[in-house]
Amino acid sequence: MKRLTFIIFLLPFYCFAQSADAFLQSGNAKAKAKNYQGAIADFSRAITLNPSLANAYLYRANAYSNLDDNEAAIADFTKTIELNPRSVDAWHFRANAKSNSKDYEGAIDDFTHALTLDPNNPELYEYRGVAKGNLELYKDAIADYDLAVRLKPLDAKLIFYRANAKTNLGNFKAAIADYSIATRLDPKNAEAWFYRANAKSNIKDYESAIPDYLKAAELNPKLPELYHYLANAQSNMGDAKGAIDFFSKAIATSPNKAELYMGRAIAESTEENSAAALADFNKAISLKARYDEAYQNRADLKVTIKDFRGAINDADTTLQLNPKNSYAYVSRAKGKLGLTDSVGALADFAIAIKNNPKGSYAYLGSGNIKAGQGQYQEAIDLYTGSIAAFEQNPDAYLRRAAIKTTLGDIDGSFSDYQKAIKAIPKNAQLYVNYAKLLITAGRYRDAIATLTDGIAVNPKVVDFYSLRGVAKSKTGDNTGALTDHDMAIKLSPKSSVAFTNRGISYAALKQYDKALTDINKGILLNDADDEAYLARADLKLQQKEYTAAIYDYINVILINPKSYKAYANRGLAESATGDTVAMRKDFATAVKLAPTDDVVYIARANARINLKDLNGAVVDLNKAITLNPQNANAYLSRGTILAERGDKKSGCADFTKAAQLGANDALAAMRKYCN
């Protein structure tokens, strides 16, 4: 009886185990056929029959993962681990599910545990690297990819991922090396060709980037933004026509490929051939009615041709077709800006940033609106966001530099100009604008160095020589100054700026007749140049022809009502004529226009010196030096007042500083007061 009882006890258990196994087999068969709901039902029956069957939870978890039900999958993987803590697959797959749920830190922990159980599994290093990359831990991700590549050296995908991480670190040359290996191992990976082209573009190697873009287009003509980047590379090479020719030949062979018309349209847009571009965008859309990228790019073109409502309509269509197209929000924002709807534009830029935090233009556009509203700190933060999204972003650096100048952060402004020049070293206007700012700030040697760098890049830019001549004249290098001015005029005999700037240098040399002749020539060549009238007014002020100077400052203000220098220097001239009422109004206007520009306070200090208000003059000079500690003239003027008052120690310290900064008259002042 005892034996019989034992047999009766075992028999149901045996049948129970067999039934659970049968459901496992049935569930796996259904999962293989992608009937995941049916598979889950079978695995659930197996679990009901045997709640301790670890594989039933594991298989059901995988089925949940295939249905993107990550929460249920994680719960089942966790149960598997409770029942079998040494299941590498459970740790591995739970990590994948956590990654899919954007719990990257949790995923990394699980991958790490799986590696303690299976330290030679390249996939675990690979996926942990992906999770680290999603947390922007790119160096750590590269370390994991390195380990994976050692275990699996011919895996093109691993090397491709490592290249992406290196790109995100800005290590473009190393990324290019990895993309090259990836394309060699898997020549059909269109994204590897595309990303290698982008990396090459980032180091300005457009010539070699273009064939990579073309290869990517051959392999996958539907890659998002591919044609934008190709057209940009062609444009940067000065060969947008080359891109147009490429697409035209491709269209002749494949006249019904919408992507080719869109690519040609983008290239035509860079050539400012709006009519042809619009026709090609229309053709692309007629061939592919749900082509969201074509609508979005056509929206940008319509912004360019000032069809703002049309741009908004195209952006709306893009979003109906693809709500995830973050560029469409940017295009719509541009259209709204064209209709002066800054509130709507800001809202669209905000959505674009939320959907694509690495899209630089949405930050830039928002920053421009905030800057226009006088919300400078918010604008700076947005420009900084634009730079974080795209480090080599000259527009963001330049706009941030302009605001920093307005706020009196001169050194910060200089730093941003330097970064902009580094981003696009062949842009002549950047060197010119930066040098002008340096000259205004009294940093003549830095201006000379900047312009010399510009000449090395392009020796035929007139303004490089003309401005360098001005800077040299301020440092006492009269021969060098005139040589530069002569070169500028030789390069451009009809340049108003070249003659005006040579006149400014002659004025610094006190050769007033020659100065007036050149400045008048500049005005004759361009009678709408406010800078030329300003130079003539300053010359007359220097010659103590105060009334004549005032009339020329009026000419400047008529041309440019925001010329704070004209108001400030007219105030100085008025102090000499005794018209203190007009003087105070002019200085009030100058301060309102440029509250953080040291030039305004230096002019007012000189006016106060004329009126014997030396205490007020020192206050203004102190303010100027606080705003710009590199302005040699401010130290020179303050030193003169202090020395005249008998405080030779402080005065001579100011003269020494002025001399260090390059003030011509500082050494003479030291000889007069400091011996």
C-alpha cells in the first residue's frame, strides 16, 4: 500500500511537468511565427502549471519585448532572475528592456552583472556601450566598444557604433578612421558612408566628404537630411553647381525618383535659384504625395522668398504626415516670424527643442527673438544651447558675442569671435568684425595679429590691410600703417573704406591736410557711408573746428540714428563750445544707446575735463576701465589728471599700464611726470 500510495503521488507530478513543457514548446512555435499574443497565452499556461519554471518567464518576457511591452517584460525577466540568478540571458534581456524604456542606468547595471557571468560576450559590451552613449558617457561607451572589438574584430556594426561615439566627442579624425573600417567591412551600410561624410565636413574636408555623400545616396536615397548635407558640402566647396549636375544626370536615368528632385532643389536653393528649386520641390511632391521631407524643405524655401503663409502651410502638412519631424517646427517658426508672430514662433521653437534637443537652429532662432526683446541673459543661454548642440556654430558665437559686447563683457565677446573664426577660418568678414571690435576697445596689437591671420587666409581682402593700417597707426608704426593703406587702395582704388581709413591714420600722424583729402575722397566714393562722415567729424574735432565737427556729426546721425559714437563725440564738441544743454542731451542719448561701451564714458570724461570737472572725469574714466580694462586711452587720460593733481604715483602707474597696452603718448607722459 505504501508503494501504491507513492506511485499515485508521483503520477500527477509527472503529468503536470509534461503539460508545462508542452505549453513551452507550443509557445516557442507561436513566437517563432511572430504570434506573440498566442505565445504569451501558452507561456502563461505553463507558469500556471509550474510557477517555478524559470524558462517560462524568460520566454514570456521575450514575447512581451517583441510587443514593446517593456514593463511586463522587465517583470518577467526579474522573476526569471529570482528563480535562476545565473541566467545570463535574463540579465542581458532585462538590460535590453530597460534600455528600451530609457532606463539606461538600470540597463548598465544589468549588463555589468551579465558580464560577471559571461565576461567574453561581445554583445554585452556592445549594448552596454550603447546605453552609455545614450547617457552621453561617450568615453565610457568607447571603452566598451574597444573591449567588444577585441572579442569580435570583424564586426562592422561594433566599429560603426564606436565611430558614432567618437563623433559625439568631436574626435572627428578618429571617427573617420573607424567609419572607414566599417565601410570596408560592410560596404552597403549607407549610414556609415553618410556619417563619415559628416565627420569629414566637420573638419572642412568637403572635397572628400562629397563622394561619401554620393555613395550614401546611391545606397539609400531616403536617408533623412542627406541631400541637405551634400548641398552644403558642395556650396562650401563653391560647387553647388556640381551637386545640381549630379542630380540632373541621376534624374535623366531615373526620372521618377522623388528624392533626386528634392536633392536638386536643395542645391538650387543654395545657388539662390528659387524658381528652379520651387519647381523641383513641386515635382518631388507630385511623385511622392506623402513626402514630408520635401514639404519641410519647400517650407524653408518659401520663407526665403517671403511666402510666409505658404511656408506655414507646408510645415503644417509636414507635421500631419510626420509629427516627429522636428525640422518642420523650425520651418513653421520661421514662417511665423515672417508674419511677426514671435509668440507662435517661440512656441514652435520650444517644441522643436523638446523633440530634438540636439537641433541647433531652434535654440538659435529662440535666442534671436529673446535678444530682440532685450532679454539678453535668456538669449545668451539659448545661444549657448545652440553651441552645445553644434559646437562649430559660427552664427551662435557671433550673436552671443554681440550681446556680450552690449552687456560690457568685452573679453567674453572676444572669446566668442575667436571660436567663430576657428569654426569657419576662411570667412573674411569674421576677421574684419573682430578686428573692428578690438580697435574700438583699444586692443591694437591684438587687432594687428587678427588681421595678419586674415591676410594669411586671403591676401586680397581690402579691409584686412585698411584696418591693420588703422591699428598700426595707433601703436606708432606709421610706416607700416601707410604701407597697409597703400596696399588696400591698390587692391581697390574705388574703396570708400580704404581712403577713409588711410585718412584716419594720417590724422593720427597729425598730417591733417592729407587726412582730409583722403576722407573727402571716401565720402565722394560713398556719400551714404556714416563711418566716413564720422571720421571727418572726428578729424575736425581733433583740429578744434568744433562747429564744423558738430555739423558732420549731424550728417552721421541722419544716416545712422543709432551711432552712439556720433552722439558722444558731438557732446564732446559741444562741451568745447559751451553748449552744455545740448551736450548733456547727447551724452544721455549715447549712454542709452550703448550703456556698456567704454568709448562713451571716455568721451564724456574728456568733456568734463573741458569743463574743469575733474572729479566727474575720473568717475567716467574709472567706469570706462571697469568696462574695458584693456583700453589704453582711459589709463592715459586718468593718469594725466592724477599726475596734474600731484598724485604722481597713481598717475605714473596708469601711464605704465597705458604704455603696456600700446598708447603712443604714454612714454612722453612718463617723461613729463614720472622722472
